[in-house]
Amino acid sequence: MQAVILAGGKGTRLKPYTISFPKPLVPLGDYPILEIIIRQLAYFGFNRITISTGHLAELIEAYFGNGVRWGVHIEYVREYKPLNTAGALKLVKNCEENILVMNGDVLTTIDFKKLLALHIEKGAKATVASKNRESKIDFGVLKMDGHGFLQEYIEKPVYSFSVSMGVYILSRDCINLIHDGESIGMPEFLLRLIETGEKVYCHESDCYWLDIGRADDYEKAQEEFEAIKDDILRDNGK
């Protein structure tokens, strides 16, 4: 099974941690974030891994090499210009029929193999792993009519949303919708799929998930990692 890890960003939101290191090499506990992801993928049977690199690519390639240490085969594609979260997929050659695609800064306990099976079962061109998140507004929210008169006053409401986890399953042929050298984000790419009549399935999971692309989320991950590391770091014998 094949996985593509998107690790080409500069990690601007994670400064100052990414001044000297590419974001995928920033540590959680005793491991770089990207090593945790690779260990998980190996555990679930994804033994062919492509890493899309850009910023400080040489450091990533030097650390992970060909992946033999984790019992996987790692190959690399490099973004010499930023291609965003979907554009880099066009660089990946000889894709399998279905591939797992994920951001290189995701901490999650989702079962990647089950997500792949669900994608095939649903007959979708793309499957998005999603998570329910709540957002609290720390102010009183006013709802008014068209003339400025108050209709409703909601004190510090909490809104619930389904958000993308940055983990996807894509069917190989949908990558044909990405143009050579095109910089395109995953949201725009998924909407392009829908516009061409393809089905995009959203699977809401109750797993642990944290996007550690921001400094405050990274600090939260540092605090929580010890408590969840046995679930995160599956024993794959490596």
C-alpha cells in the first residue's frame, strides 16, 4: 500500500521552532513528528512511502534515507517552487490504484488501513477524514434584522463544525485533474473533483487528532504526547 506525505512547507506558523529545522523534524517526545507518522504507516501496512519535500529538503532526506530502518521504502519528490497541498501529487509517479495522502504535521490515532477500505467500499474518488470540533466565541453574539434592530442575543455561543484532518484517500486517476506545475490546495482540488461529477466522501472519526502546524497546538501536543504515545506509536517491531 502506498502513502504520500506532504512535507514541503516552510512551517511559518510554527516559528520559532522551525527556524533551524524543517517542520517534519520538530520533535515530539523522543521522535520527530514525521518519524511518528512513518512508524504508524508501517504498522498499518503502508510500505511504500513518498515524501514531498521543499524547505530544507536535504535534512529530511538525510534523516529518513530509504526507510529501511522502519521496514518501508521511502522515495522523495521535491517542490522547487511551492505547489500547495495538492499540486505536489502531480510529481508522484507510478501511483497505486488508491493512495493515502496526509499532511506531515498530523498527530492522530486514526486507522489508516480501515480508512482505505472504507474509501473502496464507498466507491468514492476521494475520501476525507474529518473530525468534529467545537469553537467557542468569547463574546455576546448579536443577530439583527435588516434595519439594525436586535432579534437575538447569544452569550458566548459554541459552534460545532466538521473539519478536515489533513488525511485523505485518493483514487489514482483523479490526479489527472491537476495540471503539470500547478499550485493548488487540497480544498480547491476536492471541489474540482465535485465539479466534474466525482464523489468525495467524508468520514467522521472519533479518533484522537491534532494538527500541530501552529505553535500553540504544538505545545499542546507536547503536553499530551506522553499520555497517548502508546496509542500513537504502534508496535511495528521497529
